[in-house]
Amino acid sequence: MGPQDHNARHRRGRSSDDPLDQISQEHLRQREVCAILDKLAALDRPDPGLAAGVLPHFDTLLARHVHDEEDDLFPLLLRRSDPGDDLNDTLDRLARSHSESLELAGRVRGIVRSLDGS
């Protein structure tokens, strides 16, 4: 599935009614975006089309994913876990990782935006 296929599916709505499936698909999309970024970095000349294809990930999809996990999934996990499961440290670590990811994604977005020709 290419970036345009994925983005079109998101514009029409989520591809699955199962929230865990949605999050799994979003993680797969993140891997696809990383592979495209690796490809862009290895090119001798910028590929504006390839760059433009990943911009929606940085413009909206990553922030939506973080929101879905932190505001919906994490509280659900805490409600459904036993006190002995001690998920707080893990979820705190994931939230910190999300913050770092969003900060770095802003920088990467600027670089990719400069490659997309707009």
C-alpha cells in the first residue's frame, strides 16, 4: 500500500472498527513512513512526489495517533488492568516517547516540506 492509498483511506474514515486494529495499522504506517524517509535520505536528488506523500503523516496522522493512544488506549488499559500490573511506569515512558517523537517529527516535517517542491 502506497502513501496515497493510506491517506485516501484515512480521509474516508478509519479502515477498521476495531480500535486495536486501527492502532496496529497506524504503527505499520509509521514503519512505512520511516522506510520512505530512509529512501529519501539515500537519493542523490530530492523526489518531491515521495516527500509529498509522507507529509500528511507529519501534518495530522502522527498527532492523531498519539492522541488515540494517550487519551483513549492508555486510560482503557489502566481501567482494565489489575493494580499489580503496574502499568503506570510503562505508560509514562510511552507518553515521554510520544512527546519526543512529536518534537522530532516537527523537525523532520520541515526538512521533508523543503523537498516536496511546494
